[in-house]
Amino acid sequence: MDTPQQPLPARTVASSIVREQVYMVFPNDLNSNDTVFGGLIMAHMDRLAAVVADRHAGGVTVTVSVDAVHFMSPARRGDVLVMHAAVNRAWRSSMEVGVRVEAEAIGGGERRHILSAYLTFVAVDPEGCPRPVPPLLTETPEEKRRYAEADLRRANRLQNAEQLKILRASHND
């Protein structure tokens, strides 16, 4: 006989956040325009977001989608990348992690916002099946805003997926 699962205790944004992860840009990170390869930044972003998702979930998570990657300006030779990541919202087995990447000149100075992105992760059990994640407890006005925005992005993703499913079905006739 299955026993009902107890709800997981909520976790705060602060319990899993990464405030500043740095990466020094070297010449082998650059493209022919002397700017950092976007894919390099995206790989670091995905790894950092995975750490945040794993912390929140209390175990293994997998990336299931990357939404709205916005490159605002390039990172260049001599920059240091400064990455921030936090859970924006958690649902049953999935969560959205927001990532912000800034660049600053070696030695410090003013930071430039160069990238923002939203990644969705699903927590998985040892067999690779989705498992529940703790609810997210928001505490600050910014966390509450990001929580609400994440639900809007999720609704748009689900609506888009449904529209694509209908369109594909109509072309298979």
C-alpha cells in the first residue's frame, strides 16, 4: 500500500543562489571579432544554473529548456565574466533558474550587463524519472517579481508547445 507523500518544505531563494561566479577571459575564448564566443558563455551559464537547481532540488536535475537568451553586449579580450544565478520559481518537478552575466575589465571597474537567460530544470530520481521539488519561498520584492514573471514565461512555453503540436498534427494529414 502506497503511503501519501508529505509535502516538501519550502526553500528560500537564498538557500541555492550563486551571487558571483567569475571567469577570466583568455585569448583562446575569443572569436575572430575579439569577443567571447557566445557558446562558451552559454556553457558556463548552464553549469552554474545546474548547481543552483541541484541545490534547490536536493539532488540531480537536468536542463530541459533554455528560454530567452539575450546577449545585450559582447564580452571582450581583457574582461572578467561575473555570473549570478537563482531559482525564480518551482513547480511540481521543474523549476526556472534565472542567470545574469556581467563583464568587467581586469582589475575591476564598472560592470556591463551582457547576458540574461532563463533555464528550466527537472529534478530526476535515480531511474531518470521526474521527482518533486520543494516549493520556493520568496522574501524580497525582487524575488516576488521574478516569481510572477517565471509563471508568465511558463504559460507562454506551454501555450507555444500546444500550438506547435496542433500545427504539426495538421501537416501530418
